[in-house]
Amino acid sequence: MPTIKAVIDTSMMLSVAFPRGELVKELRNMTANGAFMLVTSKEIMAELYRIIHYPRIPKQLKPSKEDVDEL
């Protein structure tokens, strides 16, 4: 069976990177297990990098250093 490719926007990428709900945790696990391949671009990754350094994001998502490094 071919790999499913999924393009997700920055807000969804943040949710997957720093999961709080069960559905998002399952999505992250499926990605890690190769159920599908995330497809992104340099522009999305640059925006994501910029956003995770906004002062309010760590307060809202409470990411661990490991989560930020993994992303």
C-alpha cells in the first residue's frame, strides 16, 4: 500500500508537536510509526520556528525542551 502524504498548516503542526488531546497524540504516534508521511516546506518550517519563539506560545503549550529540540 502506498504511503499517505499529509500537508498540515502551522497551527496543526504545533498541535502535533506539543500534543494535549488524545486525537492529536494519536496523530503524532501514527506519524512516528510511518502510517503516513508529513509533507512540509521551508516556508512552513520557518514560520513554525518563528511562532514557537513567540513569548505566549511556551505559556500556552508548555513544551518541554525535548519537544522543541525534536521539532
